Amino acid sequence: MKVVFRIIGSEEDLKDLDGKEENVHFCFRPSEKNIFELIKYSPKLKRIQLPSSYHKTLSGTTKMLLKTSNIKLIVGDIWGHRTDLDRFAEIDI
């Protein structure tokens, strides 16, 4: 199944969210604060995708928050996508 993800390349990109995002991919290592802000400002959020190296360092508290918020955590990478051209990518899940 293909799903469109909003690409978040930096903390600055978090400020540009409109609150309608359902699927987000982090290209940087998000802090707990970044993830809490994302959940707070995107009430329709369903999925967060992280590269495997970032997923391994995610705290248990953050994983529990995602689980209780019914947000699926997906492990995966996006290669060769240029966010200066398009902030969205279609991903097979």
C-alpha cells in the first residue's frame, strides 16, 4: 500500500506544519520535545516513520506515548528525495 508522507528535514520544518498531517517521516533525529510538539499540533497524525538508527535511540516514554495516542511507528528510510522540490513523498508500507 502506498501512503503519502510529509517529510520533516529539520526542527524548522516542524513550524511549517498545518495540523492536517496524517503521516510524517523524520529525516533528522527527533528529540522527545519534537515528537511531543508534532503530536500536539497534528491531531490527525496516524504514522511516524524513522530511519532504523533513529528508532533504536527512541526512549520508552516516547514509544509509550505514540502507542497510547494510536500513532504507528514505522521504521524506514527515504533515499534521494529532495525536500527543496517537494515536501511530500509516496512510500510503500
